[in-house]
Amino acid sequence: MEDIYSFIYVRYHSALTYHVMKKLFLFVLFFTAIGVVYSQRTNVYQTGIVAQQNLNAVAGLKPYSDGALGFDNRYEGIKGTPRMFDTLLPSYLLLNDNDIYIKLDADLDMTGNAVLYIDPKTKTLFELPAESVKELIIENRGNELVFRSTAGLNFEKPLKDVRLYQALYEGAVLFIKVPEKKFLEADYKGPYSADRRYDEYLDVTKYYIALSDGLFHEVQLSRNSLIKLFPDKKELINSSLSRKTSENNEDLVISLLEKL
């Protein structure tokens, strides 16, 4: 009799274990499937510890400092700043050799040629060399400003460093700007000095247009510069730029390029 009960007990528990394991397997399979679907639907932006690990792995990462110092009591300070927005804005950063964007608050250092961002944990402001960045998207006043690396682009006059550029128009030609500021030191000490008692950050942003051959030519946002690049479009350029429909010269050039 004990053998019969033992047999029934073993069969019962074997069946119970089978059903439990079956339900557990289906449960795991169900949530695994949800996880796969969810991961496919989530966007490419990334936050948290993984983002921090990616940033920490970048060579040359260091705390940010503008290095401004005064000289004596005649020194009148600094005009302007090296930064593009003078504030940190919601941004998405794509590093070289990566396919996942990192969400953070960032700005551009136009003099130091770097991306500035604040560490989410320590709140320390860091600078990231532009050469480490593939793309940066900055949200500003409802617009997404896209900056990409100049690495691999062919310029008529090669750039000294890899920088970030903003694509202003992408059509039959490509119109971009490379933001940059130059630091001009105070000059008031020597006998032949300019008596300029302040440091100043001067905007020396450059504009380029690439034709069908992919070669980028530097241009000024002026009629003569554009005619030099497009001599056969002289009449169109003259007529388009003579009717100033915008105070923004970038917009004027874009409207012209749309007609080419």
C-alpha cells in the first residue's frame, strides 16, 4: 500500500512540477517578448549609468575652465563668452563608433572647440573634444539644431582641426556653417599697444558651400562672394539679394540656394 501511495505522490508532484515549470516558462517567454518589442519601439536616446560610462570612456575628458584672468586695476574684464548659447540646453550626443544617443544638457565652446556638458551626478561641467563627437542635437526654442563632425569632409582649404558644423541647407548644394570664436587678449601695457583694456571673444564663424563634386568652398554671406562661386547665376543672385526679405543673411542665402 505504501508503494502505491508513494507512486501516486511521485506522479502527482511530477505533474505539479511540470505544470509549474510550464507556466514559468510561458511567463518568462511572454515578458521576454514584451521586452524585445519594447526595446524595438524605444527611441535611440540613452540616459543614466550607461551614458555616463560612455562619456567616461572618452579620451581627453576634463573639467571645463575658461581660464580668464585679470591683469591689474586697469583691466576692464571680458566682452562676450566662448560659448554659443551661454546656457546648457537639452541635447542628444552621439559619440564616434557608437549608435546610441546620450541625453544630457550641453552647449558648444566655440573657442575651445568642445562640447560642454554637466555631469548628472556631480554637477561638474566637463568639456568633450569635438573630435570625439559624431553628432550633437541641441533643442533651442522648439527647434532641433543638428551639428555634425567635419571629419571626412573635403574642404578647398583644409581645416586645422576637426570641428562641428551645422547644416543650414541640404539640396542641390550643401550650405553649412562652422561656428567659431576667437579670443582676443587685452593690449594696453606696451608702449605701442592698442590700449584695449579688455579681453574679447570675437565671432569668426565660417560658412561653406559644397557643389556637386562634394568640395566645400568658403563663402561670405555677400553678393560678390556668391557670384564668384556661381558666376553663371549672377543675374539671379543680384535680383534675389537686392530684395532683402529677411534681416538674417543666412535665410537670404538659403532662399537663393533653393532657386538654383
